[in-house]
Amino acid sequence: RAVFSEHFSSHCWKSQGSRRICFERGRIIMSAHSLLFVYGTLKRGGENHRHLAAHRPRFLGEGRIRGRLFRIKGESYPGAAPTASRRYVRGGLYELTSPDKDLKKLDKFEGTDEGLFVRKLADVWIGGQTKKAWTYFYPGRRDKGSAISSGRFRVRAAGSATRKKTAK
């Protein structure tokens, strides 16, 4: 149940829990639950971007989250771990068109049932604003990889992957 607490524009409000909800032509067009931050192979140009693009998300821009990015030994995809330090992971922010359905399929791709990645809400800094968005964090051992100090994963073009299934 949304409770009017702050007016952002003619059609946007802040609900309980600080979620921003916007309506256009009678439908919800954005909330924290419809945003997804990607930093690895799901990014534009990445070998697995097609798995995200299939859901027809709207690209909102480049952003960053607090965290540590690293290469996972023996894998073609990176992992990120949340941190309170001033380290950042850079990536893209998307608005999903059907969040429940889209996230269910992306969770399967990311291996959340097997514990490969976990989906959590994170603060994303984009264009001078902070937004809450879902992202996939790697819960595995980070000592089994090497740090990517720039916080930016270099994507490989689709078709260059050698592994059958890769995440992030």
C-alpha cells in the first residue's frame, strides 16, 4: 500500500520504505524493484547481453555501486562483493518492463538456485542521484580470483565465449 509522503513530479510519489513509484497512463513505470544494475557479461556488448536484451529493458545509463570487483579463477565472468569502503563497481542500470517475470528468468541464468550468485538491492550512483536497484553479488570465495582495481569489467563480444554457460 503506497502512502503519499513526498511529491517528486505530477505522477511520482515516495511510498513506505522509500520506494519511488511513478505512474504513466495508469500503470507503474518505475520502482526500486524494476531496476537492475549489471557489471559483467550482461552489460551492453557483453557475451551474455542477449539474456538481458530478450526482456527489452530500458537502458538508463552508466552507474556505479559500492563494491569490489574481481575475476573468478577459471571463469569468463567476474564477481562483485558489497563493501562499505570507497571502492566502486561500474556498470549499466536498466529498467525492467516486467520485473517479476524478468528477474525470475535472470535468476535462473545467474544460478541463484545453485548459490552461484545472490540477488540483492544496492545503491546505484547515476547522474548525481542514488537509486535502489537489484544486482547479482558473488557469495563465493574472493581469494580464488584476482581484483579488478578499476571496478570496470571489459566485456567480450558475443560469440567469443568458450564456456557453455557463464553468469554475470
